[in-house]
Amino acid sequence: MKILVALKQVPDTETKIKVAADGRSLDPADVKWITSPYDEYALEEAIRIKEGRGAEVVALSVGGDSAKDVLKNALALGADTAVLLKGDGQGDAFAVAQMIAAYAKDKGFDLILCGNKGLGGDNAALGPMLAELLGVAQANVIVKLELGDGTFKAEREIESGSEIVEGALPAVITAQKGLNEPRYASLKGIMAAKKKTIEELDAAPAVAGSLISALALPPERPAGRKLEGDSATQAMALIQALKDEAKVF
Amino acid sequence: MILVFCELKDGQIRKPSAEALSEGRRLADVVGKPLGALFAGASCAGSAEAAKYGADVILTAESPTLTSYSSDAYATVLADAVKAKGVTVLLAAATAIGKDVAPRAAARLGAGYASDVTALSMVDGKLQAIRPVYAGKAFATTSFASSVQVATTRPNVFPAVEKAGAGATEALTAPAGDFKSVVKEILAKASGKVDLSEANVIVSGGRGMKDGANFKILEDLADAIGGVVGASRAAVDAGWGLPHSMQVGQTGKVVSPTLYIACGISGAIQHIAGMSGSKFIVAINKDPEAPIFKLANYGIVGDLFEVVPELTKAAKALGIGSN
């Protein structure tokens, strides 16, 4: 079995967002970059499959030199090889999907795993787009995955609970928190990863479907007020204010 | 044509779909184009309701092959309808199905896609979207390079507006079968309540709740005011047995209810990212310096274990939720 794990480098969740001078991108100063947390579940799942039934795990990221950190980490955790597609990995999801599809087609991957969304961009589009471009099955927002002989069975989170999706491999599966508990890299893994090289390829040309023309911070919220008195007084004042002022009820 | 993919539940149009349809009507009026509503399933009974939200044409792909949801089958229905009807703008609600099928259909159409948008407009005849990024810490204005533009609308943001449309019906050919993946079973959660992403009122608990069992007082308040209970990452990760599906924040659900009551939540940046789109925010915290108060329309500095039951009592006394 051959597994591709697509990993995205994203700003840490604690990042305070500042808009760059161009007015449409993130100011990269003071940003700490991490592997998108949902991609970590995807990678962990791939490594568990490798440990369970045997598989070759290829870690891939689209980006510049800094994205190598994500790939080094993936190698330390247990990916067999790593590929950096040199291109804009932060831009339009459709363009990134085309780059990854161009790499992955004809390479015989049985399974492609990635996060259900890239933290920050929050498009939740790469998985389905990649599945479509490769002409394979998809299952999104997955909290449980079982593989059969050329088939998969996955539990997917939906509004009312969850549902079971079954399909044929190859497939694109996008991971959700709850799928597994990602491990930390061992010292041995980190040392072994240092000996491995990251394959660097130019990303295939891609056509963007959309572009960000402006990035803005949300408007300031109006100043609120604190309700005084004992608990019962505060509570009654709040419910009344929500009813009469805010007209929530 | 502007086309809106709509979902039915128990023979009625789901609220997020009605919202998307209403926004579709508004955009169609701006550019002077007809509005289509698209339904798929074993039965599309109830689709006529789309006329109430302004649909000029109601397209139905009705077939036993569509009894269960299939990503690739539904993508085929959407993409084929777009091609057959010369659709320029395709909308769906950002629901579990909408977010699954819309990007796949967009890729087939070679179209740009904007997910979970909170505002739409037509600029020079093309769709332009505003969507939250970094879980709402910023908003991106998204323009499209493609001739077809696809977007999913965030539930609870666009109003569902009744406006009569012609509602002419037309049956479409459904895909024959042999799909790549199919839903085999739906495992409903016990409560049967609406999902956080669609809830109008959310009562949320954080580290200050001290234990999972204490969420009972939030359940009681939520029941009294017609709300749903959520939690911060700190609470979900504390090992109190709270499921991740309850988590509000950057690595959980991003919500936009009318009312969000934060109980014992300090207001970490990653939590604020997930709920700052709420219309009204109430903070209950014993620490007057908690950052959550900066966002709150109403703040109560106090012990949540005293305040929350009093709120439930006050809500019942004023007859909230009993109408």
C-alpha cells in the first residue's frame, strides 16, 4: 500500500493576525509556523496504517524552503520519504490541488490523506478538489477509518452526529480531530530524519480559481457593560436586557 | 442563471438552504438573472417550497440511485446542472453536505470556490465573497478568476427571506450509479438538537466549569432559553469526557449564533476566533480582567455556579423559551 500525506504549513493558532502592507496578505513578521493540526491527524493515521499492515508513506508539502520544516517533522514521525513541491502553497486551494494532483497521478497511491481543512485558510476544499482531479473517491471530516481489500469504511462527522461512508480505493480521506492522538517525534526518529533528504520539485503550473483581493481585521465590537449586584440581580438584569434591549428572545 | 443547491429534511427545505436561496434571489435581482433551486435525492418532495424563497425554476434530480448521499454522484448532479443551464454562480449552504460536494463540483467545472462566506456581492457581473479566515481573526475579500463561481454560505448569517418566485419545475437526469463512495448509515447523536454551527443560542463552558458533570447547569440554562451547549478547547482537552463536536474555536467549530453565553471561559485567542462572529456575547467569569469581557456586550463578574442557575430561574420567571 502506498500512502500520500499532504501537509500544509500554517500560522500557529496563537498568532495575532496583522495585515501586510499590500492590504491583502498576512504580515509574516512574528508569525510562528506549524504543521496544520488537522494534517497531523492525517500523518498519524498514515503511520498507524504503515505499522499495522505495512505501507510506504510519502509526505508532501507545497511551499517554499520554510515548508521543509513540516517535512522534516513528518520524516521524524515516520514518513518514509518527503517531497517539496516548490510553489505557492498558501494561495488558492484549486491551484494547490492541481499541483498535488499533477504530482500524484500515475504514482499509484492507494490512499491520500490530508486535514479536513488547512488551519487559517479554512477553505476545507483541497481534499474534495484533489479527489475530483484524480477521479477517485473522497470521504471528508473523518474520525474513524478502516481499510479493507481495495475498499475503505470511514466515519464522518456531520451536523446530526456522524455517518458511515464506504467506497473504493484509491481515495482521498480528510482527517478530523478525534481520528487519533498524534505522537511526538522520538529522538531516534529525529536523528534518522536528519539522514534523509527531501526531494524538491517545481510545482506543476496551475490556474487559480480565486484570489484574495483584500484582507481586513474584523470590526471592533461595541463596548459592553457589566451588570452589578448579587447573582440573582445580575441574572435578572441580563435576561431582561437580552429580551428588551438586544431582543434576542 | 444563479443556481442554489438545496437540502431537504423531512420534506422541508433546511434552514441553511433557505438562507442560501434567499441570498441567491438577492444576487439574481442585482444582475437580472433567473434563480434556480436544485434538489437531489430518492424523493424531492417538498422542493416546491423553493418558490417561496424566490426560485424561478426548481430543478430536481430524483432517483433511487440518490437514496444515500454520495460525494461524486452529487457532484455530478451539480456540475451537470451548471453546464446544462448555463449557470454562472453556484451556491450551497456550508453544511456537512454542502462543504463536501461544492468544492468537488467546482473542481470538475474548473471553477473558483469560496467556502463558508459571510457576505456576497456581484461586481462587474461576477461573484465577490467575503469570508472569515484564521477562524474569523480576519476577513478575506475573495474575487474569482473563473467564468463559473462557486460558494458556500455560512449558516445563520444570511436571512431567509420569503419572496415569491415562479417555481417552474423541471426534472433532471440523475446519475445511473456505480459511485466511488456512498453513505451507508447515519449515526444520530442522542440529543437530536441542532448542531452548534446552526444554533441560534449557544451556552458554552470553559476551564472554569471544573468538571464535565458540571455542564449539567449549562444544559439546564440552554434548555430554558432554547440553546445548545458548547465548550472551549481547554474544557474539551481537560479529559472531562466532552466530545470534540462540542468544541468552539479555531480548531473546533466556528459559530455565529445570535447569542453566545461564555461561562468560565477566559477568552484565549483561539477560542475568540471561533465565536467572535456572534451577534451578542455574554461573559460570565470570576476574573474581571479576563479578555473575554473585551468582546462581551454584557458581562457578569461572578461565580458561574451561582449565576448560571439564577439565569435559568430568571429565564423561566420571564417566560423565555415558552412561546
